[in-house]
Amino acid sequence: MRPDKIFIGIALVFMGISLFLVSSATHVEYGGVVIIGPFPIVLASSPDMAVFGIVISAVILLMLYTFMRW
């Protein structure tokens, strides 16, 4: 494990949480994707965000598989 990647990951999580807490919108839709191996787990507050998460996870997995084959 590289410490710089761990630090970047933790920093991104804290930035996301802080942006979520600072937002002043009354109705906020949110979603997230956790990729464990080849299996994406999609978490969302609405069906639209779930579809968006599935599309994003498919794009990320395709890019990952493409770059791993080089």
C-alpha cells in the first residue's frame, strides 16, 4: 500500500462529506459507487442517481480493464 494513495483517498472522502454538509439545498440527491474487485456496489438516494452510478461504474470498469490490458 502506498501512503500517498491512502492520503488522497481519505482527503477525497473528507472533501465530499464537507461539501455535503455545507450545501444549503433543501432536496439533495446523492449516490456513490464502491468497486470491490470486478463488482460495483451502487448506493443512491433516488432511482435516477442509481442509474447514474451504474453508468459511471461501467465506464470506470471499462477504463480499468482497457488500461490493465496494455
